[in-house]
Amino acid sequence: MLFILKKFIGGLLLPLPFLLLMMGVALGLLWFTRWQKSAKALLSLSWLVLLLLSLQPVADKMLKPVENSYPTWHGREKVDYIVVLGGGYTWNPKWAPSSNLINNSLPRLTEGVRLWQANPGSTLIFTGARAMTNPVSTAEAGARVAESLGVPRSQIVTLDEPKDTEEEAAAVAKAIGQQPFLLVTSASHLPRAMIFFRNAGLHPIPAPANQLAIESPLNPWERIIPSPVWLMHSERVSYEMLGRFWQWLKGPSGDPGK
């Protein structure tokens, strides 16, 4: 119940639902009360914030510092395990396997497969419980897609009980102990994940995937026209801020090296 409540409240606090809620409140005040000035101010502010968060320069300027905490892994040290954290997914056997990995999940998996190829003989570990109405877990969906890309099932382990990052860290600790491993997750999520895994007494090597903040060239109109793509980038910042706040509430969340 606490997990569902956390997801529900956290979802409402993300930019789009929160700003739409504020606009709804403003419209209610505008139509049904005498607080016309307050309603107009709230509506105008909500619209302006939504506009700004939907612009590439604003969204990616906020996201870049979060994503730049760790560089892409190109190391030469060999590892025996590569842990790929779960993300959004569904499972429809009629689809191409990779189509079942939603949003952040497919870039995480492809980076995990790249690292597996760079570490011959290593084991890919996928984490994540099943969604409430899905018979296939997040971990199993990742394993099936990896198999479709040529990874033998004998070199895949699924941990399909953890529901969040903290539980994923505990499950990995139980599965492999103190051995170093590459930890693959979205670049924006990796700083928070490293804290959980190091606080669990593990020795993760950061391996970011799914970088979103764009520094390379774009067409000029892509920078000035609002887009749901850039709003999603702003959402990632908000999601991680909420995640760090929840992490702080539950326990130590300072420097992961401590």
C-alpha cells in the first residue's frame, strides 16, 4: 500500500499533472468564485511554467547537471556481472520483443548488452517486479529482449521481486555479494541508484545509459518550439528530485562515497 501511495502522490507532483491541477483550480476559482485576480494569476503562472518546461534550453539546462554525474563506461577493467535496473515495460508477445520496453528501459538494456559484449563470459542481471496486472515481470521482459539480441539465457539472471531501487540493491547484494559489477540505469537515475547500492555495502561501477540532455547540434526551431519531448526531460529532473527527497526521508542520502 505504501508503494502504491508513493507512486500515486509522486505522479501527481510531476510537472504536467501538477500544473494541470493548478490550472483546474484556477479555472474553478475563475468560474465559481469572486477571486478573479488570484485565479488569473494562478492560471497565468501555471501556463508560463508549463511553457518554459516544454522548451529545450530550459529543460536540458536543468537535466544536464544530474546526468553528468558519471561518464559513459569505456573502461578496460573486466567484470563478471552487469546489473540492468528495470524501468517501464509491458508484454505483448505479438510485438517485436524490444517494443515491450517503454521509455527508459530499452536504452538501459541495449547499453547492458553492449557492456556484456565488452566483458566476455559475464552475466547479465535484470531486476524488477511485475506490474500489478502483468504476468511477466520487468526483469523477465528485459531477459527476453536480451535473448532476442543474442544473449544466451544461461548468461542471464532475473531478480523479479524488487519493486524499487532500494529493493533492487538488496536483491543484488543477496545474489552476488561483494563482487564489483557494472550498474546500468538511466543517467539521471544513476546518482540516486549509486547511493542505494553503496549503502547496501555493494561495489557498483557506474554505467549510465539513456542520456537525454542534448548538447549536440539541433535545428533552430527545435530549440524554440515547445514539445512534449522537452517536457519529459523536465519531468526526469522533477522525478529525481522527488526520489532524492524520499531517499532522504527514509535514511542517509548524502555523498554515496561515505
